[in-house]
Amino acid sequence: MQGKPYTCPRAANTEKDKKDMEEQLLNELQKIRELTLLGIKKALTMTDASLLTGLSKSHLYKLVCAKKIPYYKSQGGKLTYFDRQELEAWMLSSRIKTNAELEQEAADFLVAGR
């Protein structure tokens, strides 16, 4: 989640403190709502994709322009959408092997090569 993490406010002493606390709680509730809706959507907007991946919208636009990420355009071509499953698959597509896996592959190669 982006922004400052929620901290339990101290007792509100003034009307301004109460108003600030209320605003902070409303902002947090809005973030929770957005993330909850994000969890059930299949077609994601650029903003949704940014929240899901943790990448900035600017970086996502660069990936789209370079055709390095799967995406869809609206019929008019103005809006960009992402399929949630395709985006998650793309995020997990460049797995790095562990040292144990690399050592096992090297051992298997040496045994098979002889």
C-alpha cells in the first residue's frame, strides 16, 4: 500500500485534531476499498495495474509502448487495460533459480556428461 502507514492517533484534543483524524480514517478506508475492489476485478486499469505490480504508471506506460507487457486497448484506443491473470503471470515469468537448484543442475550435468 502506498502512502504513510496508519498509526493509531492520540486522543483528539481540538476540533482540528478531530477533523484531521477523521480525514486520515476516511483516507485509509478509501485505500482499503480500492484494494478490496482490486482483488475481485479481472480487467485492470492502468491505476489498478500500478497498485497490483507496485510499478509507477509512467513505467507501465513505457512497458506498454515497448510491448514488453501484455495489455489491451479500448475500442477507441484511448484506454489501456490489463488482464489480471496475464499480469500476474508476467510478474512471475522471470524466476531466478536458487543456489541449491543451480548446484543440482551442475551435478546432474556432470553425472550425465560422463
